[in-house]
Amino acid sequence: MDYHRRTSVDEALPEPQGLPARAGATEAGVTGAGVTEAAAAGPGTRKQPGAALPAPMEAAAFHSASERILRAINTVIDGKAEAAKLALTVLLAQGHLLLEDVPGVGKTLLAKTLARTIDCSVSRIQFTPDLLPSDVTGVSIYNQASRMFEFRPGAVFANIVIGDEINRASAKTQSALLECMEEHQVTVDGKSYKLDEPFMVVATQNPIEMEGTYPLPEAQRDRFMARISMGYPDRDSEMEMLETHQATSPLTRVTAVVTADEVASMIATVQQVYVSRPIKEYTVALGRATRESAMLRLGASPRSMLQLLRAAKATAALEGRDFVLPDDVVSVAESVLAHRIILDRKAASTGETPQSVIRSILARVPVGQETAPAQARAGSDGGRSAARPSTLPTGR
Amino acid sequence: MTLTPQRSKAPGPSAPEPGRPSVPVSGAAAGPKGAGVEPWAMGLAVAVAVAGAALGLNGVLRGWAWYPAALTTVFAVALAMAGLRALRLRGVLVGAGGFVALALVLTFTFFRQHSIAGFIPSGDTMAQLLRYLRRASETVLAESSPVAPNAGIVLLVCGVLGLVVILVDALAVPLALPATSGLGILAILVVPAMVKPQSVGWLGFTGAAAGYLMILASSHWFHPNSRTRADTARNPGQLKRASLTGAMALVLTLLFQLAIPGFDQGIFPQGSRLNPWGSASGLNPMISLGNSLRSPTGDGRITYATNASQAPYLRSVTVDSFDGDAWAPDDRDASRQPGTGRMDPGPSPSVEEQVRVVTAVNTGQFTSPYLPAPYAPESVNGLTGRWSWDPATLSIKGVDTNSRDQQYVVASVAPKLTRAVLAESPDRTQAVPDTFTRVPASVPQIVRQTADTVTAGSRSNYAKAMAIQQYLRSAQFSYSLQSPVQGGYDGNGLSVLADFLAQKSGYCIHFSSAMAVMARLEGIPSRVAVGYAPGRATGSTVTIPGLGALPEYEVDARDAHAWPELYFQGVGWVAFEPTPSRGVVPGYATEPAARSGASTNENNDGLIPEDDLKPTAAPAPAPLPLPAAAGGDGSGSSLVPLLYGGGLLLVLLLLAAPALARGGLRRRRLKASGLSGAAAPAWAELRDLATDFGIPPHSSETPRHFSARLRGSAALGEPGGVDAPAHAAVASLSGDFERQRYGRPGTDSPAGNSLPDSLRGSPADRVELVRDAFRAHASWWTRWRATWLPPSLTARWRRRAWTPLRAVSVPAREAGRGAAESWSRVRDAVRRLRRS
């Protein structure tokens, strides 16, 4: 559904927009608040939307590529393998990642490391209270030479966009990201510009209780596939961190371990992961449970169900499976759902957190293993219905 | 019953209306949309059901005279309710209308003279009603079935039937529980089933069943959920389900009646003589006599030891007045005298020779206000509680106690009777109270004629008595407990007596009352004694101080007996035995011509039988069973071991049922997984196996998580070493299941290609491997429970057992909510009113 929409846009804009190279975009960082230079890559690294879809990877290649990325991240950030894996999951599931925690636990470091391990364009936007939407999306300016307005792409025109301290900007600026994140395009002056693929926003934010923050609007939060809390490292990791990070940042030693094309292939692999009917039923049951829960004022949206399933597919692929298990859904459910739901006031006053509510729902919703007799029928059904989305990309 | 599950299947948003009587919508919703013929059909069905069930009351009430009144009541109430429903009134109003209709029709039928305009109850009606109800209660307490249909009891029956109509209607229509409405009909059927010896009878049963089926057939119009109507019409499996349910009910009924003793004949709970009040209790021993005799088990056992040469009759009370529809002992409370230590038997008989007998009685469980004692008691010692005695009849009655658990010693004295003594007795009796001589007002002609015919050739009182006894003991008469019941003259009373003399078949009450009434017609004072025939020797002895060891006898309910006592001037009350095959004929009452050794009787004691000479009076150790039951008993005794064997088998089967069911389930699953290679059956088996051994899977648990938990628990042993194959088997089973359930169809490789060689076997082998590991690590109790009472199975059964309850709980909750809502609405209205 989401996919269909994007497909139609692609059909509407069959040709690449021929935007200026990413390098220009980075230089146009109007705020000058630090647009980090990523591994310099030519315009060719940008995936052409009109080109044939990258072929899915072999299982072994996929495994080694993911291993390389994770190892690279883990050399920089000690003791946060789970967070690293989830970040990679979100990347492969074509989602956006929100890193939320108190200052100084390595949010930005994780975002930068993830960006660096991939040989692709990266831009960084430091969200400040005076940042404007045009700084993010780009602006049409009058070219004296050609006597025409020309579009100067904003910072979002990159494969990976790091939005640092996203909740320090006003809600107006935050909203500028809505269209890019959901539809992977920017519309300025009535003209739509396609963003690069793969496109991922990695945003960091402080908890909203901190001073000088604007809370993210619900619509914006809903567009992030997952929210990760880094959390403090354990004792040994912290010791090791003090040891290794004394002189230089380990970030400088990180080099790209996969190319953007490889990532695109990995994404294609993830898309082909099979989702059986019981899994869909289970996912829907989870969503309905959040909407019917008495402790929640706002349950999970259908989009979040879709993103939950995509994240589960990426998890399954990272596990080396070509089909989704309920375990995959369970493992990402908390990260995917917790930031979208809003607690009821009564539940909040009794000390419940979104995480605890999601956990209690997971402990309550039956996985439905008992329906063994219906298994054969359901399986064949699932096969038919599941075959459609997985064949769709190739049919494009 | 078949309708209920369908109801529960469609709980639907439309709440059943019972809970919200005050919500205005519900009344309209319950009524049929086009209120045409439906309410009338349902009303008719209810009326037919109740009236049909009431047919079974014939036999509880004598004759059919009461039935038109009952029919009027039932139809008036049912059709009144149907009419109100056709007007689409609310359910509550329809019910109230039913009550009003019942009150009006009862007033019209019974109190036309004492009401306003013939049908509106007034204060006078209430007074009459109380009088009728008192009469009804007297009837219930004092009379035995079939009772004469007096106005009181008929009013009661009509009122109850009308209430049942309202109940059945309420269950069937507004509550929408047509199957449950059978309870109301059953309530009617229970009465004849309990009271009548031949149970409900085919008439009542057929009528009730036909009406019930009509209710069920009409009920679908009134279903609160219109979707179900369409469903039932279209449902293809309905016939199959219905026939299956019916067949199962039939088989169970046939099997259970074999297993439960007492259900040996008839169409309804026949033979189950539920008697929670103990044996022979109540005010009227005459009522319980027939039932006691017919009771298959002898309860109310009394033991007694006596120094008489033969076991004496035990007499508890006499029936003196033969007026009225039903005879009952006169309690004679006015003339009773307290204290039983010394009793005066009245004017001393002129017979010189007296026979003194000492009898020690233990009443055990026998419960009656009257004390059984041999005639004629002179003193009774050892009683607990206060007792009184009546000088005229010498019956002993408890003032504030009864005969339960009494041990006492009776000293009785009786004149030594011979034929000669009796023959010399003058025919004119004096000083006998009028009660014993008064001829009943309306003696049927047949009784009078018979008495005249029988005694035609006799002159003295003794000769007349002997003639009557001889006539009753002749071959024309047969002893039968059943024929009075079948002939409709069970019980007692003058009309019964007429029937008995025409049919010439009955039991002791009929014989003794016939002789007593005929004796009175012939001018001999008479009364009927009720008590026990001589019992059987138990073989043990009881030692009484001063008398030494005495032989002990026992009697129980089956020995209950009635016999006539005739008064002879100068001799006193003399017992006779007109009942063939029961009791013993006293020596003085035997025909001299019929016997060879008459002279040997001269020395016999009064009331002491001559058993060796009279074949009919032979001491039958057990009283003869009723003829109809005799054949049944004979075959029953040969069936008993079979029955018990079958019962034992059934019990064993029942005990082994969980194990058998579990084993069958396992075999089916493993066979299925072996045939198709499907992993789901094997996985289900693994889950159940784990449940059996104390690691139940949670419903919200993923297969992988469950498998990990299983392997992490101690039940499967350590991962390495001996139990490694079991661990690998669990992992492979869960892997296979995951692949089949969640994997891409068609690409799975069921056998688990990454398995070690030892596990390449079928899923069945792997399940067995896991099972062995479980068994090896479980305690003996867990092992035993897993085999004989598998928790997986019991949990499933429990779930199924709760399902109907859950189905009920939803409407119940909705009803509660509706009630709360309406209550709050009422409260708000009241508040508004108060404020304004």
C-alpha cells in the first residue's frame, strides 16, 4: 500500500530529475552547522530510481555483508550490539531511525558510524531552533547568469541523513521532513524531486523532558520506523571506551565496508522474505490489541503495522532466514511500536510506560500455534497472498 | 436442548431482552414484526404442553372430573397471554396479564358465588380461598393417591397449572429459552412420577412431549436474533447433528437406567420411589401402606424379640371410621391418656385363661407417631419421650416424639381364644362405642349385597365373621399390589371397596376394610388395625432380664399389613386374617370343616398361627413379591452379576478414559505426521507432551521461545550427554514446524536436512525420543499423571466445559448492564421529580 504509492510516483516521474550532485547539496547546508563530509562518492553512487531493481543477494553474501557492517559499528561503539543490529535492521527495512536518549551516550556516534560503514552519500543537519524548512528541503533561488530560478537541493538529498538533535528545531522545521521520510521526495514550488535510494533518516533527540526541546509531533514520530534508546554502557564497555577513545575518535578509522549498491541488493533481499498468513494474523492481532487496550489513548496505526512487518522481515533476513517467524515480530515490536502509542492518563499515573504496555500486550496476544488443523489451508492461502508483494518489485 | 448451542453461537449485538424490561425498545424488539399467527401458535403450543402434561395427573386425582377445570384454566391463561402479545405489548405486561387472567379464570371457576360480577375477586373470595387451601392441605397431608377431586385440591392443581403456563411462556418467549421451558412441563410430570406407582403413564407423557415439540417448533419465530433463523433453515448439518444428539440421548438413557437400581420398568422414572421423609411417616399410615408394600427395598426395619411361641402381629394404629372418601386413623387426642407404664385394656373379658406375652422391640429407622406393639399392650417400658395411649383402641402415640430409635419392652395380655369361646359369645354387643358400630352413610350397593349373600347361612356373629373371611380368602380373590393401581382403585374408601369387590383383586387394605365394613353391616363392631405381619426370625437372640434369651424377629416396610379386628361380647377385640397369602390365620379363625386336626387348635394361643396346617398361612420368610415383579426379579437376579460386571467395566473404562483418549490422540497425530510429513501434528503432540510433564506452552509464546524454554528446563535433562538426542529432536521438531507454518510453501524440506543421522527418523520417532527423556527425568507422580490424567487433556476438557458458561455469561453481563442502566434511569427520573 505504501509501496504502491511510491510505485505510482515513480511512474509519474520516470526520468531521474537530474539534480545536482550530492556534493552541491552538502555545500548548500545553509546553516553551516556542520555538514559532515562523508566518503566522497561520485554521482554514480546514487541509485537511479528508473533503473532496474537491484537483484537480491545470495544468502551467504547477505550474511557476510551484514556481518561486516555490524563488526565495523561494534569497533566504534562498545557494548551496543543490539542497538547496532536494530539500526541495520531499520536500514534494510527502508525505515528511519530515531535515537533517543540523554546526552552523551553515543547517539550521534552510532548514526555517524552507520553512515560511514556504507559507501554512500551522507548529510548531516544540526537541528537548531532557528533552522528553517527550506534549509532542510532546499530552495529555489534566482540564478543571475541564466536568469532563471533554479533549485538548490537541501540537506535531505543524500542516502543517509543524520538529523542531530531533531527536537531542538521548531515543529515547523520538523514537519519539513514529513514528505521526504514517507514518500522519499521533496516538493518545492509545486515541483517534486525524487530523493536518492536508499534513503534513511537517522535522527537523534533528547528526551522531551530536557530543556529547550520541542516534542516531535505524532505524525513525525509515526514516520520513524523504530526508536532506540541507547542506554548507558555496562561497566566493562565503559572501561574499554575510556581506554580506546582517549586520544582519537575511533570513528576516523572506520571505512566503508559495503557499497550503496550492495545495500540496495540487501534491501531487495529483505523485500523477498516470505511472510506467511499466521504472521500477518499475529501482526494484525497485535495492532488491534494496542487499539483496544484500556491503557492506551492512541494505539498503533496501520502504517506502524506495515513497518513492524518490514522490520520483522529485515530481522529474519539478518538471522539468515527467508521467512518471518513470530519471534522476529516480537523482537522488534517494542522498538517499532513504543514511540507511536500514547498512554492513557490513568495508566501513566500508575507508572506504566509505553514499553511496559507493549510488553504486556506481547505477553497476552496468542501466537496461534494451536490452529494446527487449519495450518495447511492457511499456509496455502498465505502463499498465494504473500506471493503478490514479493513478485511486485520484479514486475515493475 | 439442540437449540441452545445455536443460540450461543450467535451472541450478536442485539442483547436478549430479559435484562432490560424497562427499556422501551425491547418490548417491540421481542414481539414478532408482523404479529400475525405466531403469538397464537405459541400460546396454543404452551397450552397443549401444559394440558398434555396434566393428563398424567389422572391417578393422582381420581377420575377425570377435575380435568375440564384445569383445561379451562390452562387455555384461558395461555390464550390471554398470546392475545396480549399479539397486541405487541411489552414482555412484562404480557406476564402481568397472564397473572390477571389466571386470577380471573380461577375466580370464575371456583368462586363465582363469592365474587363481584362472577369473576372479579373480592374479600369474600379471599376467605373462600383460604378455606379451599386448607382443604387442599388436608387432602395432601391425609389422603393417599388417587385422591378424590374435591374443590380445594382441584383449585390448587388449576392454580399451579396456570402458574406453570406463565412460567413456560416466559421461558419460551421473552427469555428465548424454548428448550429450557421443558423444565416447567417436567415440574408437572414429576408429580405423577413420584406419586403414582405406574408413573406418568403414556397419556401424560405423550401429551407433554407433543406440546413440548410444538413449543420448540414455534420458538424460532421469537428468536431475538433474526440471523439465526436464516441459519437454522439453511444449515445442512442440522439433521445430522439432531439425529446424533437424539441417538446419544437414547443410548445414554437406556444404559443409565440399567445402571441405576430401581428403574426397571415403565416409561418414566418408575420405581424410583423417592421418599425423603423416611418410611411410614406422616399422619396416615394407610397412605404409605401400599407404597411400602411395593417398595423394592425393605427399609424401616424393626427387630423384636418375644417369648410368644410364634412371632406376633405388631399393631400400631386402628382405623375406626369408614365414612368419607379416605379413611384415616382417628388420632383420638381427646381421650388419650398420658403414660404408658400401665395401660388399662378396658373391661376384663370373661375368658378366664389369659395369655401374657413379653416383647422387646427395637424400632430402628422406622418413623411414625404410632408405636408398634403386640395386642393388647398392658405396659410399655423403656420409651424415651412422652407417650400417650387410647383406652378404646390401645394405640400408643407420641406426644412430642415419634417411634424412631426406640427400644422398649411391651407386656401384652390377650384372652386365650378358641372357636368355642367365640362361638359362645352373645350376638348382642354392649358397651361398645358408637364409632365402631356406625355403618357408613353411603355404602355402595355391591358391598351390602355381598355381605348379605355371604352371611346368608350364618346366624351367630362368629359364624358371620368366619363366612366373610372364608369368602375373602376363597379362590375368587387374588392378592395383587398392582391391579388396584391399574384398575384405578388404589387407596382406600368406600368407592374403592366397591371396585375391589367387583375386581376381586387387591391387597391387605382392601381385604381388611372389606371384612370390617361387611362386619359392621352385619352388626358386628369392627375396626381395621394397621401394623406389621409376623416377621422372619433373624437367627439371633436377645436377652431380656428375667426371661432369658428370646428369639429375634425382623419386619420391614414390605411386611406392612392391615387386618380387621371384630368385637365379640365378653371376649374383646379379635383379629381376623382375610388377606390371602399374607400373615397367618389365627387358630380360632380357621374353618373346622376345612381342617382335619381341629382339636389340636384348642390349645393354641390367641393370635398365634397354625402355620403347619394352612398352606396359605405358611410362614413365608419374605412376603410374596408382587406378581408382576416376580418375573422381573427372577431374571434380575441372574442379571445382577452381569450388571455389576458391566458397571465395574464401565467404571474402569471411565477411569482409563483420559489415558485412552490421550493415547488415541497421540497415535492419530503421529500417524498423520508420519503419512504426510506434516510437522504440525508432531508439534502439537510435543506441546501436549510438555504440558503433561509440567511445562505448558503459553498461548502468547512463539514456537522458538517455547522450544528454547523446554530445552532450558530440567524436564529434558542436560543438553549434553545422554539427553542430547532429545534436545536435538525438540530443536528439529520446532524447526520443522516453523518452516512449515511460517516458511514459503513448497520449498520446505520436512525431514530436517541439517540433523544428525540419529535423528533422520520420522517425526514420530523424534517425539518418542522426547517422551522417553521426559519420562526419565520426571518424578513418579508426574509420570503417573502424564499417563492416567494428562493435564493437556484435562485442560482441554476444562476449556470445553467452560464454553457454554462463557456463552451464557455474555448475555448475563449484558443483562446486568441493562439492569444497571435502567436503574440509573429510574433513579434520575426520581431525582428529577423530587427536584421539580
